[in-house]
Amino acid sequence: MSEHNVEQAVSLPRIGDPAPQFEVNTTHGPIKLEDYKGSWLVLFSHPADFTPVCTTEFVAFQEIYPQLKELNTELLGLSVDSVQSHIAWVRNIQEKLGVKVEFPVIADLNKEVATKYGMIHPGESTTETNRAVFVIDDQQVIKAIIYYPLTTGRNMDEIVRLVKALQTTANHQVSTPANWNPGDKVVVPPPASQQQAEERANDEELEVVDWYLAKKELKE
Amino acid sequence: MILVACGKEEVSLSPSQMKLFLQAVKEPVTAEEVVKSTELPIFKVRSSLRELTEAAYVENNGDQYTISQKGKEYLDQN
């Protein structure tokens, strides 16, 4: 990778960074990112209104919106289209598919947010945002990032699972193993000393695979 | 900058949303109290109160919001 490319990559937000602030026009009127302080946010982009994969995704995002709201998590969509285009599209989705899209959608006509969040990947398209997902916590820190290409619709169950896992980590200072779902055992941090490792190996409250891999039930 | 073509409504709120928010701020209240009384999400309350303040339907003093004379006139006429 050239020095120029490294510089460009560093400018994009990464996990653990403060989410870049913005003030935008949406289908719900003007919104600032800071309006979401205190709630979690799933900020996602789609390539364009009135396109087939995006339409299936919008229906699917709306289907998980009630679950996300129960997790104190809001949804905010984005594409490089106008508010009028977004309005026409969500009205068309309601008319043709019977689904009312209730979350706001950013009209990012000048690509300001898309650029700040690295949602346009020129190798794929220089004009459309790809299928990016940024999970932003209640302190406005980026906790997870997912990128899918234009051709591939996202898995909504995974987005809900991801939010639940991130919130579990935030609330209980634990990690979650592969394919974790609420109710499953969580992973305790690896021991920081030899003494910790020895005591952990004999801890009856833990499911110890070996000194570095131990799981436990999560007590609410 | 927000791009606008062919003019713009004074606020983005619908008449029913205007009435809901103006009723909710008849007495000085915080955004958090408006969330409780309207059961709307915090982002919607904050962004709407900001719009209504900028359009002079609501007055903002610190973290308190109160309906203005213009807001009272809107409620009387609608």
C-alpha cells in the first residue's frame, strides 16, 4: 500500500473512534447526529432508491426496527438521493409491499456523510454508496462496522444479534463467542497473570476449556 | 449545508406533529420530559424542538423549552 493510500485509510472512521458528526436533511426533517446521544444508532447506507435489492433491504430493516427500538437503538438510512426521491420510494414501498418505513433516511446529495464514513468505494462505484452499517453507541462511539457490496443484501438477524452482543459487552465487560445469542454463555477475558490462570483453571463457576478459554453464564 | 429546490416549508413537521409538540411545551419542560409525554424517540424530540425554536414557535432557555406567542397563535388557529 502506498503512503498516499495509508493516509486516506486513516481518515476513515474506525471501531473505537468518535462517530463523525453531521447535520443532514432527512425524510423526518433536519437531524444532527448529536440528537441521538443517549440511544444507540444503526447508521446504514444503500446504493440508490427504487432499486431491487435496496427495496428488499428496506422492508427487512423496517421488520427489525421494533426489535432495535426495544434495545434503545434507532435506525438511520442514507443514500445519495434527494428527500423527494426517498419520500416517493418509501410511499411506493408502502403501496406495493404494504410496509410503512418508519425510520428516517438521509438525503446525502453532496455525499458529505458518505465521504466522512467511507461509504463510497470507487472500485465498485464512484457515485453510489455501498451497503455499509455503522453501529454507534449511546456515547456516539463507533462500536462495529460492516460493509457489503452492491450485489448482496444484508442479514438483518445478524445486525440485531450484533447490537445485542455489543450491548452485552458494554454492560457486563465480557466478550461473546462465535454465533453467540442472548442466553448463551459469554467469554471471560483471558488471564493477565500466571496466578489468575491457575485459579481460573479450578474455578467451578466457569466452563474452562483451557486456562485461556473460559465461559460463564451471564447473571443479570 | 441542506440543499433546497423550489422553496421550502417553514418547518418539516406535519400539522399534527406541530400541535403535539406545541401542546407538550405549554409549560417550561426539558427535551427528556417531552420524550416522556409524547413517547417519541429522543432524536425526534431534539430535532423537532430545534426546528420549532429556529422558526420561533418555541422559546429555548437553557435546557427548558416553552411555547412562544407565535406558537400559541398557531394552536389557536389550528
